[in-house]
Amino acid sequence: MIRYGDTEAQELKFVRLRAQAGPRDEQWTDVEVRFDLEPGTTLPEEISELTGWIICTRSGDIVQIVPQDEGRDIEYQFTEQEKEQLRTFYEHEVRPLMTKKA
């Protein structure tokens, strides 16, 4: 994770990912991803309940991946490697299930 305006990032490794997806409206689908952190990986002090929020088109294409703490926006962003972990999980585990429901 990297705080907006900072130059140094702390790389998080996610394990045991699980998702909850649902349509927001006629255009967007929201996917909340919860996860555990790999042992030895720690959150920044001010974050207590980190989740990933993947915003998708109704056809399932990812538009944005952002971190949230207790369901609220935070002043951090995911690194490219963290986004890739979430993107891979979404493409392999979540999107196929969303396609089956459609």
C-alpha cells in the first residue's frame, strides 16, 4: 500500500480471499473482497479493517480497484502488485460465477 503523496510503499500479500458481489445500478457492479494477510505482512497502523473494492461494468470488466477501511475510502492506494493479486482472484474466482448468474 502507498499513502497518497508518499514515495515509499509497503507491499501486502493477500491470502484466503473471499468476495461478495452485487449490482449497484444498471451500469455498475461492486465486488467487495475480504482477505487475510500473509504472516509477516502488517497493515499501516491507522487501518483496522482493510478490504478491496472492485468496481466493474455490468459485463464484468474491471474499471477500478480501491482500498477501503471499514467500508470507507482511505488515503491509501493499492500498489500495482496488490491490484494484480485482487485482479487475478477476481478473474479466476469471481467473474466466472457472475457470468453463470447472468
